[in-house]
Amino acid sequence: MKEITRRQFGKVAAASAALAGISLPEFLPHSSFAQQPAGSRQFPPGFVWGCATAAYQIEGGVHEGGRGASVWDVFSHTPGKTYNGDTGDVADDSYHLYKEDVRLLKNLGVRAYRMSIAWPRIFPQGTGQPSSAGLDYYKRVLDELQQNGITPYVTLFHWDLPAALPGGWQSRSTALAFADYAGYVARQLSDRVRHFMTTNEFACFTDLSYQVGQFAPGLKLPAAEVNQVRHHGILAHGLAVQAIRANAPAAEVGLAENARVCVPVIEDRANVEAARRATREENAPFLTTLLEGAYPETYLQREGANAPHVEPGDMKAIGSPLDFVGLNVYTPTYVRADGSQRGYAIEPYPASYPKMASPWLYIGPECIYWAVRNVCEIWNPRAVYITENGCSSTDVVTRAGRIEDTDRVMYLRNHLANLQRAAAEGFPVKGYFLWSLMDNFEWADGYSKRFGIHYVDYKTLKRTPKLSAEWYREAIARNAVV
Ligand code: GCO
């Protein structure tokens, strides 16, 4: 199971014919921040610094407040599905310790927190009768954030699909149920939340979950069915955008997507152009489709009879305009111009390529710059946030009780330097959410991989700031790369 890397399955499109007749806009600087002095390490004024988490990964309390089961409860309790049989039953127990977690945020000086709402806490059966206890829990968390001057950025779906929904994402009705849930939450929380993200990382809850079987519900379906699952995922996103707008007209709406980040091997015109083409092509069934409101022709041709069945109105919903695009950025895909009809080739990683503690986490800090630049040059979104960036490290607690994660500091510093480049060049990058506030349940890897800047002792649930937390606090205080 562990040989299967996330990066490979984030690979959303395979080899294909060249894009016919696509003209890519030339880059234009977006703001006067581009005028700042050369060599500055500052971020633009008002840049949003935050941390990110997700409900199933931190909350625990799986039976509290009438919460229904999610597919991740079922999956993690199935022998052999997660490392060591780990589950999210307790996780960081943020369900009970959320005030302490808000204190951690406050101590860092972050002004924003990306958190997710567990659908089965709000609708235990996925649809039907909402649970007021579930909603009240999130109201308490949001009030605590507000009292501490921290703005919530709320993800509505971070993979904890209610287990009671028949057929899961194989069923079109799940997309409709998601829109109902999104509209309900937006209406109930519009006084407390101004920024919503619909879904987190399509490839993980479609391909990895229904094709590879590595994530819940752990199925291995044929291509046509996987494409239909993907379609239901992006349809759910689009319908949810409409539902949020109808119920919370003042809210800003976006999503959090782990688009494949195509980095030119050499920064010259031909390779830069190749990376841009590759970005559009490699993200065909997800980001490309929802930002263009249509499946790319190359994708439809490639999939042929396996292409998704689309109903009237679907593409209009899927292409609903967004206020921002959130990008979860971890690892690069190196691309070069190869003179082929498609216009690019993907470079393999040599065996010596450096990685962090997760086997898929190849280190390439410039990928954060290219993530922003490619997306802005191709689709010109109003705003971009880095909704996740961070890394796993083999943290150890010293005898003095310190966690000196210099490798994480190295990873973060280099990514921020590249993000600062994107901001300085005028791309509309508005904020950065570090993954993660604290160590947590890392899906199929259970508790074996630590991504936090706070160390969690899973026996006592004690949180301890790592060196990286001290470093992040300094970066935030100076609004700069440090
Ligand atoms: C994802 C999720 C997070 C992960 C993080 C590290 O990208 O998989 O959004 O839940 O924990 O990315 O793998």
C-alpha cells in the first residue's frame, strides 16, 4: 500500500494529443506591489497568514453530538486499511480541546484559520434532518476564533463523506445532497464565516478512493466509473458554489485543490510555455474543467467511451465563477518542451531526488511559485490562496523537551521565498495556510507521519510548539521570509 504514492495518483491526465488552438495570455503584473525594491523579502501589506487543519484529522469525538459515521470511520476500522490500524476516533481531540487550539493559533500570531466542517456532524445521515448539536459545536469554535481575532476559512468537504449516503460519490444524488448541506451551512453560519471552500483535493477523494483503493471507501473501479465519480465531485463543487451564493450572498467562495504543479526544468521561453500547457492538460478533469466550464477536448478524446455522462446544466454549474482559487502545494512535476504535438514531456525523479518523511513528498520549493504563476497566466483568477503547504518530518523530542525540526524550517523557508517571488511579481496571491497547525491523523498513514508545527503527544494529547512554530511566528510578525 505504501509504495503507492499520492503524487502518482494526483496525476490527473496521461499522455495525450496537443492542445489545439489554445492561446495562453501573456503575463501582466497585477498590482503596484510589483514596484517594490529588488531584493525585498516582504509580503504585500494585508497578506493573510494562517494555518490549516481538517475535521477528521483533528477532532476525534466521533460519537459526540449525534455525529453520523463517515466513510473514513468505516475505512479506518477495516483491518489493513491504515497504518497500524490507526483511526480518527480520538485524533487530537480538538472536539474537546478546541480552545487550546485557538490559543496555539493566537500565540503564532496568525489571523486566519482554515478548518473543515464534518458533513456527518451536520447531517448525520448525509441528508434529511440536520443535527443542531453538530452545528452548535462549530458555532462554539467560530465564536472562540472570533474572540481571538482569527478569521475562519471554512472547507465544507475534506473527505469525511457521510457513510449513510447510498453509493457515495458513485451516485449523482451525493452531489445534490452536498449542495443542500453547503447551502444549509452557509445560511446558518453566514454571520460568522465570510470565506468558504467547497471541496478539498478532487483526485484524493475520487481517483485515490475509487480507482486506487488507497483512501476511503477503498474501491478499485474501472475507468468509466472513475470518470463518473470525478464528474460527481466537480458537479458537487459547482452546485455548492451556487447554493452558498444563494444563502450567503456576501461570502467569498472558492475551493482547495492539489493541482499538479508543472515546473519548467529550465526557466526559458520554450520550457515555460511547455509547463503552462502541461498545467492545463495534467489538471484536465478537475481544475481545468471547472475554471473553463467545459471538459477539454483532449480529455474527452482520450477517454473516448469512458468519458463521463453529463446532464444538461451540469457544465454551467461546474463553471460557476469563483472569488478565489485555493492551491494545496507540496511537490513539483518537472516539465520540458519536447517538440512533440502535445508540446511537453514529464521528467522522472532520479533515485537520489531529496524527499521529506512521506515517500511522495519530493522537495522542490520553486513549485509554489509556478503553481501561482501557471494558474494566474492560464485562468487569471481574481485571487489565489495557498490553502496548504507544509511537510512531514521525523520529529523527535529531545531530553530537554524540544523538537528541533530544522528540515521543516528549511522546507518552509524555501517555499515562502518562492511564494514571495510570486507576490513581488504582482500575481494576486492573498494568503498562505501552513499545513498543519499540529500533528494529526494522516489518512492511510495514520499517526506515522507528522505534519504539524506543534508536536502532539498522542498519549497525553499535549501540544508542544516545534522550532518551526517559533520560525513561523517570526515570519508572520515581520510579514517576510525569515
Ligand atoms: C491532503 C489533505 C491533508 C493532508 C496533507 C498532507 O492534501 O491530503 O488536504 O489532509 O493531510 O496534504 O498529506
